[in-house]
Amino acid sequence: MNETEQLLEQVTERVRDSVRDHGKPLPVPLGAGEGDRAAHRLGFALPPLLAALYTRVGDGGFGPEYGLLPLRQAMAEYEAGRASDWGWPEGVLPIADLGCGMYACVDCRSESAGVLLFEPNPGDPGLAWYHLSPSLGHWLRDWLDGTGWFREEEEWGEEEMEQGLWAEFSSRM
């Protein structure tokens, strides 16, 4: 079993545990052609791991903070972002609602499927984008083992709270 399959199994087990513990129904996975239809509408393909989450685990409702967005909602948020004045980058799909207008987003055009933070609260488009994780797989592992930025603040060391603006990292992605 490869690393991606192991990660998908771990996410699935975590979702099942959550369903068992909270009585929240397991989200239904998307049908086989939904990823292709989304890629056609968006103009870019979903990274394989993200597509597998949607088609094998469920169409949102699980994951860090408020959970993975259902794919249709993610596409609608992407389209709204692209039409806004926020300088929403092409191919950067919001995948998780982090509260307070913030989203975790996957750079679908990067080979690593890096995860960015969209944080509009300062009100300045130049300060709205941050590098969050080097890959979607890394971001999910951080969620599974409780080491991601979404853990409780009292668990953080001060040096870990610093995030770099996405512009500083985008040239390396």
C-alpha cells in the first residue's frame, strides 16, 4: 500500500470515528464523473489526493476546523473569489472553511498541491494570502496527528505562530 492509500485509510477511519462519536452522518462520496465535470467547469484538474477525498471518503463535512467544503461549494467560492478584488490566484481552490472568512485553499496547479491560507480580515488583498502547508498530504497528516495550525492555541510555541506571506513562497512552489 502506498503513502496516499495509507493517508486515505487514516482519513476514512478518522471520519468513521467522528460519525460514531458525534452521530453526524458520513458524507456521501461523489460519483465517478464528478471530478471530471468539476475540472471542466474550473479549467483545471483537482489534485489526485483531493479528488480521492471527494470520491472515496465523502463530499465534504470532515477535516480541520469546519471541514472540507462540498465540491460544489468549493467551486462556487472559487468563482466568487476570482470575480472579487482579492487577487484570487488562478487554480487555487478553497477546500476548507476555517471561520471568520478564512479558507484553506489548494494550489491545484502546483505539483505538490500546496495549501494556502486566505485571510481577508486585515482588509488588504496584498496581505490576504499565506503559505500554510507544503502539500495537501502534509496538511491532512497534520490534522490527523494534531500538529497543524488549527490545533488549540495553547498548544503552540510562539515561533510556530509565524506564517510567511504566500508571495514569499509562491516563487518556490
